Amino acid sequence: MQNVEIEMFKTIRPRKIRLDASTLCQLRCPCCSTAARKIEPAIGFGCLKFKDFKKLLDENRYLKEIELSNYGEIFLNPELDSIIKYAYEKKVRLLAENGVNFNTVADQMLEMLVAYRFRLLLISIDGASHQTYQQYRVNGNFAMVIKNIRKLNNYKSLHDSDYPRLIWQFVIFGHNEHEIPLAKKMAQDFGMRFILKLSWDRHFSPIKNLDFVKKESGLPVSDCEADQVMQGAEYGASFCRMLWEEPQINWDGKILGCCCNHWRQFDGNAFTDGLVPALNSESITYARAMLQGLKPLREDIPCATCDLYLERAKANQWLKRGVNMTAFRVKSRLRKLIHYALDQ
Ligand code: SF4
Ligand code: SF4
């Protein structure tokens, strides 16, 4: 029992965090919680301020990597240039692996991404033509996205740099499945990794040709297969482990814990209370214990109303103590299979 207590109350001081640079977005994707304003009560609409970012890096010099994207479009943050430059000076790697729509990016910003070695951009492009793309990416402009990729690649050549590495993410729907091969080819021509993903919402434009999509993607495309993945313990674990490995912080410093939680914050604020105290508050420490089955459900904890926690409790499958980072990275592949978090 003593070891359990020690593990439960071990101070969390992760080298990677997730910090939303912006929860604003100019697009209106039909299944998105940002577009539907569901994030408004707990998360709100706003942008990370440079002064908060600088203070966070100055006070927490052990930080090595920050994921900037989650609920909005990072390029709508008017202070992103200062954020990118300061992170480079402090040798902190920046990523947007959750995704960007890449519609509105100034030339100067495109060059900064290369000059300041922004590590990774996952660009959401669900189609290979404007007509198809804009059916989900409402208000988006396919030609503009492609133009921005070309310009970025041009800057990469000029600076002789591999960064940022680029991923073309294609969320598969019934209206775009026929363009998968062409999009794959375009991604290859642009030197981008290509990944296919299933939408979490199987009611919006469902896949029509299951055999074709399965052959192209290797993904669990039938409802039954997708259910098995989403109810599997490993799928949920890939999100829940964020509480330990890469906690999610809102643009204003609120502690959200994982990238799924948009309904209730944990105690504390990373900017005003300090990152380590906020990541080790009573409520998030209790949540970690809940996820390990060491404490019972408590109504004021965000996980208490999360489907992934409820599935875990029903199956009596708790997170193991002693998180293994390598295993986490491997398993995190699972969360890319399903477009669970709705955004990007
Ligand atoms: S149970 Fe839900 S809210 Fe809690 S950490 Fe896991 S995914 Fe996030
Ligand atoms: S899914 Fe992404 S691009 Fe679309 S509205 Fe939401 S935040 Fe914007």
C-alpha cells in the first residue's frame, strides 16, 4: 500500500506539455466542437499570450517540447511569431501534430516556421479538390492551402532545412473517399507523410465503399471494428496518460489534463500558480488515482463524466502504475486511428 501512495503522490514534472496557442478558428467543420461552440463554457475562445509563454519557459527550464494545436487554428494567434522565436532561442521544440487547417498563413510566418525550426505540422486536407475539400472544411479554400504548402517547401529549399516536417491528414468520409489515391500522390509530390483517419462521427457523410477504404487505409472501417478499437483499453489509455506524460493546458493557463477534456477544468492555473503546482493540484492528483482504480469516482473531477473513464470503470481495466513513455508513444498510434477529439 505504501508504494501505491508514493506513486499516487509522485510530483509530475513532464518535459512535454500541450498548450493550446489558439481556440479561434475561421472554418466551420460540421463535427467540430469549436465550430459548434461547445468549448465555450470551460475553454473559451482566445489565444495564448506571449508574456505568459515567456514566463512559463523562464520558470520551467526543463521543458523541452510543446504541442501548440488542439481546439483551434494556431495561425490565428497574433503573437505566434514571438512565441516561435522565443521557443527557438530557449531550445524548446514546437509542434502542431494535432493539426492546422493552414488556410491563413502570412508569408513572413511561413519563413519563420522554417528559420526557427518549427518541428512538425499536421495539415488537415480531406480531399484533393476544392469541391470535395470544402464539404467538410466549410469556409476553407483548398487552393490557398496548397499554395501555402508550396511556399513553405520553397522556404525549406532556400534554407536547406527539413523543418517543419509535414503530414497530410485526410479524414475519410463518403464524399471524399474516391480522392484518396490522388491526395496520396499529391502528398508524396510535396514530400509530406500521408495519413488517413476515420471520423469519430459515423453519421456525417459515412464511408460508402468499405472494401476500397479498407484496402487504401488498412483502418478498422466497419462500425463493429471501429467500436472495438474505441472501447479497447489501449485506445482510452493513449488519452488518459496525457495527465502524466503531456498534460493539456488551455491558452489562458487552465489545466485541462488531456486533449479530450473541454467540459471542466482542474484546479490551478499554469501561469498564475506555476506549472508544477498546477499539474500537481489535489484535483488532478485525485484524477490520476481514479484512472488507476485507486480512488472512487468523484463528481467534481472532469473524468467522472468522460465516456473513456466510464468504459474503463465498467470493464474494471485500470491504468497501470508506472507509466512507460516508450510504450505510450507506440500506443499513441491508436489514437490517430479514430478522429476522436473532433478537432483537426
Ligand atoms: S478519462 Fe477522459 S477526461 Fe479523464 S483523462 Fe481520460 S480521456 Fe481525459
Ligand atoms: S475541425 Fe479544426 S479546422 Fe475545422 S472548425 Fe474545428 S478547429 Fe477549425
